[in-house]
Amino acid sequence: MPTTTSSSSSSAASSSGNRQADVFSRLASSDPEVKLKALREVKNQIIGNRTKKLSFLKLGAVPAIASALSDADCSSNSSILVQSAAALGSFACGFEAGVQAVLDAGVFPRLLRLLTSSDEKVVDAGARSLRMIFQSNQAPKYDFLQEKNMEFLFSLLNSENENVSGLGASIIAHACGTSVEQQVLCDAGVLEKLVLLLDGSLSQREACLESLATVLKSNPEAVSRFVGLEAGRYMSSVTELTKDRYPRTRLLSCLCLVVIYNTSPSYFLNMGTKSSLVTTLLELLNDPGQSGDEAALGLSSLIAEKEDLQKLAYEANAIKNIVDILKTGSELNPKRLQGLFLSLAELCSKLEDCRCSFLSLEMLDLLVNELRHKNADVRTAACICFRNAARSIKNLSAGRFTTDHVMLPLVQLLHDPSSSVQVAVLGALSNIVLDFSSPKSTFIEYGGIKQLIELSKSMDPNTRCSSLRALRNLMFLADNNRKELFYSEVKAQGFVALISDPEPSVQEQALALLRNLVDGCINSIEFVFDEDGLILDTVGRQLRKAPQAQMAIQGMYVLTNVASGTELHKEAVMQQLFPQPQAESNNFMLKFLQSHESQLRSATVWTIINLISPSSPGALDRHVKLRNEGIIPQLKNMVNDACLDVKIRIRTVLSQSMSFGDN
Amino acid sequence: MSLFRIFINQLEEDDQEMATSKKVITRGEWEKKLNAVKLRKEDMNTLVMNFLVTEGFVEAADKFQRESGTKPEIDLATITDRMAVKKAVQNGNVEDAIEKVNDLNPEILDTNPELFFHLQQQRLIELIRQGKTEEALEFAQEELAPRGEENHAFLQELEKTVALLVFEDASNCPVKDLLDISHRLKTASEVNAAILTSQSHEKDPKLPSLLKMLIWAQNQLDEKAVYPHINDLSTGQLEDPSD
């Protein structure tokens, strides 16, 4: 039996190949009967059969069928038109390589012409195949801004033929991208046309829901227009459809409502609607097909940044449901995995209960596994999940995230080719390194510091920023050993480069890192004096350059920390604040004290407090200098500062001032 | 019987009624309640038409339309096409059925991998039934194996089906159910439902649901009352509770 099987398998392969070649050659026959038969054969072989689509594609079937269609178009042979259009449509159905081949064959305009045929079957075939093409990302761009195209689109939407009107909606769903296009469509009355399809057939309803979501996305005007139609009747219809018997309809209506909610939440004051939207999406997560995949992403989009909805979802058992799906063991689609992890991440973003619940379900192992998934989006989502779960101080200090088992794969992702993965894992590590419970750090043992410094030189500004944030957290309340270890890898020149980064956000993180570095014991301050005070000079220079508030805050805190040191340290700070020769009122301190940012005012006042703290010998002289530069008088004006923290610090300064005999 | 005895018996009966505390409704009362419910003839006609159309009785639907004036929910011509497909599967002509479905709507099989797999599976079963072992092997290799590769969810069923090829006497092996005619009917039903869905028609007629509702309602009412039941759905006869 086995020998027979193997020989028949080889003969099967060759005979199927022969058969395919045979039918392929008949496609080119000049006899229309033979051609028609061949077309039907190819069509019937490829429908539903991805493997056959691929093999016929390789034979070059698509151009052959395209030319058959062109010839038939000229001779108006309906049967051949129908069969070739259907075959091309099937090649394009959910098969990207097929779409590419059809478009490359240049047959798209021909297919459009079929829509004007008098033969209903030809119109159907043409409309169906075009709809398949438009569901792909490779579909030709549709210029909504051209009047001709708008007219054509509306002629499609107005058609009695459900395939044709569905095509119109599909074009909108997949080709409308910008807010300008949304506006143009709305102004032309597309919403009024689309909503009519809600009462139509199943496919029309679904096409309508998809296109509505595209037109309304992030466009408050369009949303208000839609909700206003017939006093909210269609909004109610869409809400009703979330309870429809077909899962895809339920999904598409939910996604439509998510778009509306994210754009204009005020239409959802009713808690019941919010709640049922969450529960419907949760139910749809169990759907094995495409609906389930999209439901997961839809859910994450819905609950993103919304604590009240996260709570609703948690109370509806979302965490347990999602974890159960993840634990089924069957291979899940990458899109679904991404959606599920993002949903978990959102749930854990603010709610401690969610984090504890999630971590108590033995999920770390599974999550660690997915860090090695071949799809970058899945790896990114898993990292974000880690980041948010690690916000749980309770679990963090229980050491759950700092085991080798968790740490090693995370550290390995620092080398990931995808920058979004890098940024995401840096976010996770930023939180995890804040674990003070253990004296030794697994992360550092894995050479984490070197890797972070490496990444701080990345081409991608997000990566640089995120790695510096992680380093900043790593240096927070760090002991001298750790600081020395870090500094030895960076050195003064390295720091100067970081602080002088072209991106303000990166500069800010670099200064925050420096602030943490010099915080703590007095020895730490020496770092900024390395190589002739290179770092301190750079900080001073950056502060004099009229920086953004966030950057200035960190810079001033650096100076505050340095000024908390010895006499020499304080004098060095004075040097930076008032360099000689003094340029024309280049006094950035005054500017900072007048800033709208209370944190900046506060940081500046702190520096002053440290500079004139009475216990140090040179305080009096420094106080005189500050008074002469107008700083102390400025503080006197700020006695009633709006920010309580600033007010209290100023009172401290002024009482110090009075001790110097100043009224 | 003495008056006293009758009186005691009466008390006992009263006790029994109070013990069960269920309301008793006599046949007369029940029939009166039933007659009070108003039904529209049009609704009943619609139900009948819905049944005929969904089950695919084209000629009956056409005649019924002419005699009652009830409009069918879908074009009767499409029913003919759909019934042709169903019949082809029921007769074991799966290849023919596939061609017909694709003529009707090429999207159905392109977007329904499970259905397509089941149809291919049925084709294999028919080849095995006809004793065409070589052809069956070839078919399993060329057509079914790729389905398993494309979609791991089908692997288990695929293995079951291929197992038919392994046994000398397929009609007596552990998976012999696949050869049963009922499997053809199952596949036929699946195709029928898919076509109905694509035409936005509900795949199940309303009538069975109504009858199920009746049985459920009677079960619910049984906890609270004693009343005449309909026990035989085909006759709809009222039967007294004591029977």
C-alpha cells in the first residue's frame, strides 16, 4: 500500500500539472466554444481553492483570461464575459498576489465597462470582481475629488442591482482616506445614500456599515451629520444591528459605533449602550473567523484611554475571556493575537485590579512565548502588555518580572529589527527596572546598560527617547556602583551628544537622566565636572538657548541637584547662570520665573534655595549677586504665585533672604 | 354513601388541589380562551409561503401564490437554481453541484472555506463509495490535502475522511458514518443554507421555531397549571390533562 501511495502521489502531481497545462492552452483557443469551456473549468477549479489559484497564476492564467475578456468585450460575447470576469474576480478574492496579477494585466478599465452592459449577468460578474479588487490594499486609488468620479460613484450607489450598489459602498470603504475626501463625500450627500442600504440585503447592509465607518472616522462634522439624519433614526438602526443574527453584521455595526464613540463620545451618554457595545465585542471575540480577528482590534480601540469602559469590560469578565481564548492552544491569526494583547494592555493600563487578575492567571509564560512570534505587530503588542502589567507595583516588587525567564527574552528584543518593537520593549523595561526589591538587577547582569546606550544612538528618535527613559528609570535612586557602571560607558562626550540631540524630546530625557545621575550623594555631582566640566557647560549652554519648558525643567533640576553640593559646586552653578562677560539681559532665570509652567518656576526657585542656603560660606555673596541681577526682586513679586508649591518655596527663599539682612 | 362520607371526600379533593396549588383549566374554558385569540389569515399564509420557499417547493409555492395571492419573499426562479444544487448533492453529484453554485454566485464558495471543504470531502466519499480507489487517492492528494494545509482546523476531519481509504471494507470501519446517505443530506443542507444566506434569506423556515415555542410554552405552563395539551403536533388535537 505505501509504495502504491507514493507512486500514485507522484503521478497525481504530474497528471494534475498536465491537466492544468492542458486547460490553460485551451484558454487561448480561437474556437469560442472551447474557450468558454476552458474558462468555466478554470473558474470552477480556482473558486475556494487557494492552492489552485497560485498554480494557475504561475502558469500565467490571469493575462490569458484578461485577453479573453478583452476580445469578448469587442465581440459582445456575454457568456465569455461572465465567465472570464468571474474567474478574475475569484483570483482577486482574498488573494493579494491575484489582485496584483489582475491589475498588472491592465484589465481594470474593461471590468468597469462591464457595469454598463445591458446583460444583468455581465453587470453582476463585473461588479463582483471589482468589489474583490477594492477590498485589497492594492486597489487603484480612487480620486473622490474629481467630479466625474463622484458622478460615477453615485451612479453605482443609486443602482437597483445590489452588487453594483455594494461596489459603490466598497469603493468608499476602502479608498476613502483623508478628511478632505470625507468632507467632499459628505457634502455630495453620500451619507444620505449609504443609509438607504441599511434596509437592503445582507451584503448591502454590511457594505454600508463598512463605508460609514470609513467616512465618519475622526470626523466630528460627518458624525454629527450622520446622527442628525432623520432625527437619529439611522443611528438607532446601527445600534439595533449590534444584535443582528449574523456575526459579521454585529461586528461591522460595533466597529461603526466604536468609530463614532472615539470621534464624538457625547452621543453615548447612555451607559447601557456603552455596556452592550463592550459585551457584544467580547462575545464576537469567540468567533473563529475574520469577525473574531477584527473584534479584538475593535475592542482595544474602544477601551483605549477610557477608564470607565475598561472597568465595564473588566466587570464583564473580559480578562478571563481573553485569557481563555489565548490558552486554547490552537494557532491564532496574528491579527487576532495583536488585537487580544492590545486589549489586555488597555485593560491593564490604569486598573490595578485588571493587572492583578491578569497576572494571577499564569499568563506570563504565554506572553513570554509570544515575544518570539514572527509577526512584529504581535511582538509589539506583547511588549505593551508587559509594560502595562508592570505598572503593578505589588507584582513588580514580588519579582515577577525580573526573573531570568522573563528578562532574557525582553532584553533580546532590544536587538529586534523592527523599531516599533524596540520602542515597545523599552517601554516595558523602563517600568521593570523600577523594581527596588532586589539588590541586584537581572537587567544589568544581562548587559542591559550597554544595549540601552547603544539604542540611545539609534536613527529613530522614538527609540532614542525610549531608551533614555529606560536609563533614566534605571538611574533613579541608583547606588554608586550602578552609576559608575553607566557613566563609564557614556563618558562626558557621550552625554554632551545626548543633551545636544536635535529632537527636543530626546534632550528632555537626556537631562532627566542626568538629573537622576547627579541626585543622591555628593559624589554623584562630580560626574558633571568630568573633563573640565564639559557636561555642566553643555547644560548651561542649552538652558541659555531658550529651550522648551519640559527641557528647561529637567535642566533646572540638574542645576538644583548640583547646587545642593559643596561650595565649589554652588559657585560652578553661578558661573553657568551668570557667565562673564554677560550678554544683553541673557538672564534665562528671569524668563523661567515668568514661565506659565508652574513646574519650571518651582525648579528655578529650588535652585535659588540651594544656592543661598545659609549654612554655606559663600551664600551671602551669591545672594548679593542674585539681588543685583533682579532675581530676588522678581521673587518678591511672586509672593502670591498661583501654584502652592511655588509659593511655599518662594517663602523659603525670602526668609533666607531676610536672614541676610534684606528687607 | 352517607352525606358525611361525601363531605369528607370533598374535603380530601380540596386538600389535594391546595397541595398542588396549580390552577385547573377545563377543556371548555381553554377552548374559550383559544377562540378569543385573533389570527390574521395573511400571517398564516405568509408562514406557509415561507416554509414552501425555504424548503424549496417551487411548484407548490407558485401554485400557492396564484391561489392565495401571497407574495413569495424571494424570486421563485432563484429557488429552482438552489433546489438544483441541493438535489445534485443529495444524488451524490458533487462536482455538478459545485459548478451550479458557482454559476449562481461565485462568492459563496470563495468566502466559505468550511463549506468548500465539506463539498470536497463529500466528493471524496462518493469516489470511495463507487470503489474508485485510485481516483480517490489522487483526489485526496490533490484537492483535500491542500485544504488541510490552508486551514489547520480541517485537519482532524481530513484525517477521518482519509481513514476511509485505509480500510479494506470501508462500510464496516470506525468512520463508516461518512458513507451514510445522511452525510449527503447534511452537506446538502449546508449548501442550501449558504445560498439562502447569500440571498439574505433566513436559512430556517419560521414554522419549526413556532412549534418549538409552543412546546416550550406548554412546559413552562405545566409548572403553574393543569390544562389541555397539544401532544401530537401533526394533528394539533387538544388532549385533556387527565388522559
